[in-house]
Amino acid sequence: MARVKLSMVVSTPCVTVGFGSAAVHLFEVHPPYLHRRRFMTPRCDRTPVFPLPASVARAFTHMCWTLVMLLIPVAVWAQTAAPAAAAANEASQSSGAAPAAQNSTIAVNVKDPLGATVPTAEVTVRALPNGAVQTKMTDDSGTTVFSGLPAGAYQVVVVKSGFIEIIQDVKLGRNAKQVLDLAMQVQFAESVTVIGSSDEVVNVLNGRATLPDIQGTSLFAGKKSDAILLDDMNANVTTGNQRQVFAKIPGTQIWEHDSSGLQIGISSRGLDPNRSWETNQRMNGYDIMAEVFAYPDTYFSPPLDAVERIEMVRGSASLQYGAQFGGLVNYAIRRAPADRRFTFSTTQTGGANAWYSTHNQLGGTIGKVTYNGYYHHRQGDGWRTANNEFDNNTAFGQIEIAASEKLKIGFEVTGLDTLIHMGGGLTDAQFEQDARQSNFPGNYFRVKWLVPSVNLDYSINSDTRLSFTSAFIEGHRSVMWSSAQLATPAGVFVPYNPTAPRSYWDDTFHNSSNEFRMVQLHDFLGDGSALAAGFRYYHSNMSRLHGWGPPGTEPTFEWYFPDVDRNLHNKTVNKAFFVENAFRFTDRLTVTPGFRFEHVESTASGRPIVGAREQIRTLPMFGVGATFRATQATTIYGNITEAYRPTLLNDNWQADSRVVVDPDLKDMTGYVAEYGYRGTLGRSVSFDVGGFYIKYRDRLGRLTTQTSTGPTFFYTNVSDSRNIGAELYVEADVFALASGATGRSQLFVFGSMAPISARYMAGPVVGNRVEFGSNFIGRWGGTYKRGPFSGTLQYSHTGDQFTDANNTVLLPDASQGYIPVQEVMDLTLNYGFQNNYVLTVGVNNLLNNKYFTR
């Protein structure tokens, strides 16, 4: 199969048309949203378009909302009236000669391996050999009935996420009733390199789902987990619009670095979203962070065009995947089809501000070998008026060999090369004057990343599964920027000096991670229990050089002076072991205690360190979670898990020379507690409502002191902090609720909200808000679908934030201060025709608001 996708982005609503045997993308339109940064790296609009006049944007927004409000009651009436009309029409036609009665019946009762009923299982009855097909869902008692069937042979197929498909043939006589009592078996994931697979999620509705209790060699019972299914969402993945992608994950805070949309920066629950460093970032189950313990920033994220699913597990993931407070984020790359020898797809996108991107993917299965790969290129001039260009190339290759029915061996490699021209910061006055301006032609950022991996997946039997994954990172990051501060202490802007040497940072990373995992199903203390255990060995060598690069405005990454101010080297060795056991005491109650043991050895040396700084950390961590199945389709869950964050290389040696670092920094410990109620109501409502509490002991922060000569900064363990809040998500198909059944038209309405209070608990800043902790994040929207058409309108609100522990409102030099509320609205429309074409219209930031995230 071949697929071609051609795209053009223009300053008016764009159109996307695709060609090939599957839906493809041609024109995309993404009007502007503005952004500003106070310090160092100002924001560039990740959607390359020309500004839309504010009056036009507001008028268009009001028109859209008015149409939605008018259409909803009309559509609801149409959905409810249509079945009645159809019934009346059928009754009017029944006065004639009726066909012979069909009185045979098939009743299907579905249960799980423990005898509990299985609701919402999809049951299909097909008349053999090529007759009529009927599909129904089991009710809360796990039962569905097909009546009025003529005598003959039938095939019954039962499908449910997380279970093995059942196929059974049935023969019916005249006026016969056949009762099928079927027991579904739990299904393992097809590959553990991807933590889950697309057919192993539950509570699926309109692009959002929940991870099951057991998936592959991972155990998610009692944990707050989410899965984002990108193919089922109306989101602009080509330009990496995180606001749309993570809309249905309550409390997701977004940090935007540049106009390319490639580097994903997210957090939740009031944690810092800067380069996602407070989360465990993985791709296909293995690390992609720069250095897990010394420098956990994420410089590489896969292009979202290549991602099938994003899996998120909150802080309770610390026992299985590492001690981060923010939990796990895993990007599952699209897999090649198992039933085709060759497939190819290509997406071409062009637009305003010289935007151009191409995404090309091929794959297939030949015998026992599955191959998969993509090449992605992205370039543009950015949203700002100058000094905002970017150029990116990413390539990925994957081969999986089914050596036997029990053993699979996989190989992957990803390469990245990105160059970004950074526009530089703006003072408040400059931002208000013209948010698009740039005054720093000599600032550049470059990343080169190579990530090879190998994995083995072995199923001993239906109850025992083993996996081993080994991954490596060869990374290189280079940054060059103006050596002068953005502004004087009095707030006077300092112009860029093209004749002065530039500040030059050069980092290299050589890492390897090796993980062995296993899952064992057992019946000790309860049938259907499961044990998950694993061992991890991690080794890294990181170096950081800082000195002076050549003057000018070109990306010349070389040393202007042979000597450097800093020549830091960090070596880390980590050994960790974990074990968790889900005890299923009854068919409703599961309790999951767990334990993780961390041993971390780190050695830092080189200028400005005298001698070597060695640290050995040994840390046991405990946790326990529980789930209670309130109904067949809803679950109450909760857990409390210890977490840990070591002091980083970047903590001890800061990039800003004005920062004085406490020589006695301490590691941070604490715990994450979470609880909630989630599930589905019928086939039309999905929800997950709950709360959380994070205790952060000895939290690191920056204290600001203003003096007559300018601000000074002290970086230290400020005090303990606590983050407390609620996470609320609900989505419903309004038409299905009104009519009682899913019709040709669907109107999904969702709300995702998180009120958050993140504050220091002691010391000189007691009661102050934690840095970058937004007090409220909410996103609301609606998606209308009818046949080949779908449209989504979404509104996003991110509350205000502070950038230091003092909650400084404003420093004249713009280095610290207050980040106001961000409000943005997005619209996306899709229309497919002739099975091979799709038109897409997308408008970002209908309100035409300007904002900044740092």
C-alpha cells in the first residue's frame, strides 16, 4: 500500500488534501499565536503563520461559538427524531405481507478467567458463509442476545481490549436458542519495547484511553494512567501542537522552547515543565533523556507524525521506571502492519514563514521479519521577524525477528540533527512594543542524537513473560549566545555586539541503559494475581565545556580561545531492582504493594572542581496501590509511592554566573499520593476524577535579592513544599446520550481541569508559590463527527506563574518575574472523500492572544 500526503500552510484557514490508499494530508492552516520569553530563549510561534487581526479573530471566534450553540439542540433533536421516524416508517410498511418469522436466538455470556462478567465486550454474529453481520456490546452482566435469526450456520466473534479474541461457530435449527458461555483469557502485549500496544487500552473514547492493569511486562494496577491515541484525535501533530495533543490529560502544563515544535516540554501537578525534566521520558520503553541523574533534560522527542500513542503514568511509576516525581511518559512509535509485505506513506507540508516539512514512513512483514522506518525533515523561518530559523532531520529504523513462537528479537536506531537560530529574550517594554521582534542574530542551538537499541521478548508460557532491553545514547548539544545580559539592572536593553566573543556551551553524552523485566501470573492470595519484577543497570559519561566562541552571527561552533572556563566531567553508575505484586483478593479488590532499591554512584571532576566530588546514594523506596471495581465499567483507585530527585550537575554549576550556589545542596525526597474514580458509562461517557498530594522535602529553588547594583540569586534547598490539587476529566457523546444509541452523527464534548496549590511550607518564603507552578489549568472542547467529516473546537487556560521562590513580580532586567494567564483557542476541521482524500482546516489561537511560558 502506498500513501502520499501533500500539505500547504497559509495565513488563512488551511486545507489539507491527501492522495493514496489511505487518508492523507495536503493543506493545513494555522493562524498565529504569540509568545514572549523574558530571558535567554524567547518564544517563537510554533505555528508558522501571519498575524490575524484581533478584531477579526474575536468576531470569528464568537461566530464559531454561536454556530456550535445553535447546532447542538438542532443536532440533538435530529438524533432523537430520526429513530422515531424510522420506526414509524417501518410500522407503516408492515401492513403489507410480512416475511416468514425468524425465531432462532443466540445468547452470549462473557466472563474473564476468574468468572467475573465482562461488560462492553464487542460481539459479532456473522451468517456463514457470507451472510448478514450483526454487532452488539455486552451489558453490565456480560450478556447480549441476538434474536430473530433464521436457521443456519453462524460465526460468533468476541473482542475486548486486554483479552484474547474468541471465535466460535454455531449451528441453529428452526426456533432454536443457543446459549454460549465464553471465558476470555488475558492477552499479553505483542512487544515489550513498546510499553503497550494500541489494542491493549481500556476506557477508549475519542482519542483517550486508560492503560490496563497488566500490559506486557508492566504492572499498572492501582496507578493513574492515560493513553493518548493520536490517530483518533483532531490535533495538529505536524507542527507539534502540545496544547491539543495533551488536552485531555488534566493539569498538563506546557513549556514551549522554539518554533519547530520538536522539543516537548511538559509537566503536571505544579511541577516544572522545562524540557520535561521532572518526568521519565522514554520512546518505545527506553530512555531518551540526556542523562537521567546528572542532567535529565529532554533534547530529543520523536516527531509526533511518527507516534501512534503517548502513554502516561503519574508519580506512582517511580517504582518500576525510576524515582521521578512526575512519573512516566512513553512515546510509542507507529508499528509496521503484520499483514502486508510493504506499505509506504508520505506527508508534505508547506506554509507561511518558509515552513516546510516532509514525513516519509515505510514498513511491512515478510515471513518472520517485520521492518519499519521513517525519515522526517522540518525547516522554517519561525514566527518572529528575524533570527528564528530552524532545520531538523530525524530518521528511525526498526527490525523485529520472530525467532520462534516464544522469542522475538528487535533492533532499533534513531538519529537526530537539529539546528535552531534563537531569537533571544525581550524586556517587558520590547514585548509590549512588538512581540515578534528579535535583537540577537548570533544565538544558536544545535543537537545531534543517536539512539540504538536491542530488545528480546520471551514468553515461557501463558503465565510467564520475560523481556530485556538495552539502549544507548550518543548525544551532543551545543549552545552559543550573546555574552552580555539582556538588560542592565535598571532595565536598559543591551544591544547585541557582533564583534564580542559569544558564550559557548558544549555538552556530550555517552549513556547505556539495560533493563530486565518479568511478569508472572499466579494465584497466591487470590486467583488472577500478578508479580512484576526487574533489574536495571545504567552507566553514563557526560562532559560539559564552557568558554568563548567566535564573534559574529553565524553558527560557528568552535572555540575562540583555547582555554575554557569550565571543563566538567560526570560519571554515573546506577543499579536498581524493583518488585511489585498485584494481589487480587476478590474479583473486585486488588492491592498492589511494591518496592524499589536504588544505588547510585556519581563522580564529578574537572574545572572548577578541586579534585573530584564523589557521591554514593543508596535509597529504598516503598509504595502501595489499590483498585476496587465499583461497577463492571468503573473503578476506584488510589496509591501512595515514595519518590526521589538527586541534585544535578546543573544544580551545582549554574549557567548564569550571577547565581551563587549553596555548597551543601541536599537531594530531595518525598512521596506522591493519588486517588480517583474512573471508567465509562455505557459507550458514550468516559471520566476520570480524582486528587493528588505531592510532598517535596528540601525542594531546591532560587532566592532573589534586589540590591542597588542589581539582583543577586542564591540557589539552595529552600524548604519543604507540597502540591495539592484535583484532576477532573469527563467526555461524552451528547447525541448518544440523547438517543440511547450511537448514530451516524456524534458530538463529543470534553472538559479537562486541574486546580493546583503548590507552595513552600517553611523558611523565608513560607506560603509562597513554587516556581512555574500554575494554580489552574483547564481545557474544554467539542468534536463533531458525521461520516467523513469531523471538527474540533478547543479552549485552553493556563494560570499564572512565578519564576523564583520569592514570587518576584518583576525585575527590570527581565531575568525573573511574573508569567500571566495564557488563554488560547484552536479549531480543526477534517473532511474525507473517496476513501483516499482528506481536507483539513486548522486555525490556532482564534483569540489572537500573545503570551509567554518562561
